[in-house]
Amino acid sequence: MTVTHPARIGLRVIALGYLSLLLVLPVGLVFEKTFAQGLSAVWASLTTPAAISAFWLTVEIAAIAVVANTVFGVVCALALVRGRARGRWLLDVLIEVPFVISPVIVGLSLILVYGTTGWFGKWLIGHGITVIFSPPGMILATVFVSLPFVVREVAPVLREIGTEQEQAAATLGASRLQTFARVTLPSIRWGLAYGVVLTTARALGEFGAVLIVSGNISGKTQTLPLLVETRFYNFDNAGAYTAGALLAAISICVLLVMTATAPDKRRL
Amino acid sequence: MAISLHDVHKSFGPFKAVDGVSLAVAEGSLTALLGPSGSGKSTLLRLIAGLEQPDRGEIAIGGDPALAVPPQRRGIGFVFQHYAAFKHMSVRDNVAFGLAVRRRPKAEIRERVEELLAIVGLSGYADRYPSQLSGGQRQRMALARALAVKPRVLLLDEPFGALDANVRAELRTWLRGLHDDLGVTTLMVTHDQEEAMEVADQVVILRSGRVEQIGPPREVYQRPANDWVMGFLGPVSRIGERLVRPHDVSLALEPDGDAAVEAMVSRVVHLGSQVRVELELAGGGDAHAQLTPTEADELELERGDIVYLRHSPATVLSA
């Protein structure tokens, strides 16, 4: 479609204006409010025991969820695109579930399964494993809500590259593992990287599902998003902004690292 | 025999892609699998490579039963129509791939890659990426990659099918020369009769998953097994009960002799090195004759002229 010069400028103004109002302005204000307190206040707010604990818990949970969903996502995408098993459509539908179900329901259903009265929870507690109101449950919830991203980014790339390069590798003597490592993985790397960034962002920011299964115990099961909420409802607005700014900064860093390393112009 | 197949069958759902093919490919030969699309020629090649499994039948490579052997260990080199170049690797790494996965010493790999790039005429291109090569260069790279592991047989699936006509013609002459130099048993799939005729020692003509005829190019052209083969290998005209090649038809202005068939000229087409005369036969039906420009000049044919056809040794008697 060709667009005239004034129309092109108009479209840009609309797109940028829309993004500014919805995204740049609110997030910018969070940073503005944060640093309006002065740097020493920011530092004090970030170094309380609760904040430090929340920061590390958030990073740990996100790291585990990202690794789990990266491995699962690649295996699943391979099964969907390259597999021949019947019922792949079912897998395809199931992967969408975390996208369509509210995170609150994810949290509740985890309690039904793993809670003290849940059907699997009783057995686990009997064996000394606590899932709900402790980090394992928070990891499960985070893995669940961030599950589709890698699959959804990798599957179309796999479909696009086709099977010829993999077949060529096989005829040249490469084992399945060698073919995967030397041919398939490098071919899907940008799709995979983008999926990992989205998974990371989602895992860092997850609120609803984690809130329900964590119990939000300060210093124990409180992540950064939960800390923001707690401070906000305790009338510590400045503290809430500071924790929020930290969370936003981590996510923006992840996105920037990704954008800087990807030579693929379509991603820029 | 370098490759032998016995009663090989392969269906995809209700479609019989390969329907009872038996075939032997001689050591050091260049054999073409020739047929129209859907004749099963590519499937046959993929069965030999192990990229597909037959429903039944036997396949042996170098005398060894191959069916239980995965593609990795069949000792084959495979070249795909659309190159299947590893896009994220340089030309050097593409060619080195088969040796690298076999964990050969670095020095040996470097030497072999240089040697192969020289053979396929890509010596200066080692550090380029496939996207920086032309189609013909990519296919030569793919050939070097397949040859690097010293395969017992080389399988080429429509290797020039994605190339422009002039590059095609150039590369097939080059391929024949390469084969004469290296002597690797080669099986090539093509739908192009001219390509098969020019390049191959032996042509296997396939139709609907079955072998119609096997023989050297000259034999299948001059003594086609049936009407279909004759029609597939080149243009034919039907004159009375017979199928005749247009270049076997001669025209005269007078009906001397009794075998001549009367016809009217409907069009004279000058094609440079040859002249095609389109004819309406007196007994009904169309035919055409292929003359040299000298012959055509002597006859001074024009639309509407009456001529008499004769044909040299008739080829196939129609059923």
C-alpha cells in the first residue's frame, strides 16, 4: 500500500501519540515519582530487607520459569511442527490455555490441587513438601502463566525453515542431536530469543496467580510486584513507585539486551 | 551393482507413489530417473536415501541391504532441488559439515574443503554465506557438501530445477564433466527429457510409479517401449496408424510412390535452425514436419499448398 506524505506523518503522530499516552507517559511518571524523593531515599527504599528479599525471589522464580519454559517450549514446538503423532491439535489448544484463563483462576486451581486439602497436596504435605504459600507454588504459577511464549514464537519459525536443511544434515551423517544443535537451533535462534524475552517479562511481572498461591509473606514469599501492591495499600506511595521502577527497569534492560544483540531487522 | 531395488512399493494414503519398481544402477554410471511430475521419481530417490521408508520391497546400496540402515550411514550424498543450504553457515562450513559431524581433524577438513571448492569452482567464495551466492553457485556448493564425505552414491533430486534455462544448460554439461572426472555413481531425478538425454548413460523412464523403460538415451529415443514413452521423449505426429517424429517426416510436392499421404500446409514457422511445417492431413487430423531451412527453401511452401508426406523407418505402431 502506498501512503501519501502527509498521511504518513499523520499515521506516525497517531501511533506515537497512542504509545505515549498508554505507555511512555505512565511508565515515565513512575520513574519521575521515584527519583523525586531524592537518590538517598530511593536507595533506602530499595535496600530494606523486604525489598532485597523480594528482588532475589523475583529473579530466582523468573530464572527457573524461563529455563523450564524454554526447554518445554522448544520440545513442544518440535512436537507440534515436526511430530507425526495424532492429537497434536489438542496440544496446540492446551498451550493456549494460559493465555485465555485469568491468572487468578490459575492461582485458585493450583490451591485446589496442591493446597492442604487439595487431592495431591495432602500426599505432598504428608511427605514434607509444601507447595502452596511457599516458593514451589509460586514457581508453578509463574511457569503456567508464561508457558505459551516460547512455543508460539518458535513454532512458526520451525514451520518456515522447513525440513530440507535437517534432511540434508541427516544425509551428511549428522545424528539427531547434532542436527538439532548445528542446524535447527541456529535457525530458530531469533524466534527463541524473542520468546525468552517475552517469557522473562511475563515471569518478572506476574501478579494475580502468584498473589493467590504465595500468601504474600514479606521477606518469604513476596515478589517485587507483590511488594509494590503491599506498599501501595500501606500508603507508602513513594516506596511502591520505587519498587515499581526497579521492576520496570529490569524488564526494559532485558528488552534492550535482546534488541541490541538481534541483527534481525524485523525485530527492531 | 551400486544401487539395486527389487519390487519397491510406497504409498501416501491412497496414492501409490512407487508401485513395484525394480532397478539396477551400475557402478560408476550416471543414471537419470525421468518422468512427469507425480511419476514417483523423487520418492524413489528419497527411498534410496532413507528419507522415506518403503511399504515393501528391497533396496541395496553397494550390495548391502540398506533398509535397516538410517540415512546417516547409507554412504549417500544427497542434493536437493532447492539447495537446502545451511543458511547460517559460510560456504566453508557448509562444505565441511559432513566431516565436522564425523569429528575429523581440523587440518584434514580444511584441506578437503579447499580441494572440493576448487573442484566446483568456488575457491574464492569460502567465507561467503549462501544468501550471497547465485542459484547455480549454491547448487555447486551443495554438490561439494555432498561429495565431501566421499559417498558411495550421489543422489540428485532435480538439481537444476530451480535455475534459469541458460544456467541449467551450462551446469548439466559441467556436471557430466565432473562425473567423468570423479566417477562417483550418480542417480539424478529430472523431468526434463533433454537434460536426461544429454547427461545420462542410462535413462529410467517412470510413469505413475512404474518403470516404463530402461536403456541408454539413444535406445529409449529410437526404440521407445510404447506410445507413451515415445510421446514423452519428444514431439510426435500421428499419421494413419503410426506415430512419427516430425524430423522423420519428409515432404514432396508430387505423390511419387504409393506410401505418401496427402496433406495441406496450414502454417510454416521459421525457428532459425529449423522450420516447422504444420499440416492438415487429407484423411483428417493434424501433423507437423520438421525441415532444415535448406529443405524448406527448396519446397517454397506456403499456406494452402498441397504436399505429400513420407516418413523414414516408422517408429512405433500404435495399438
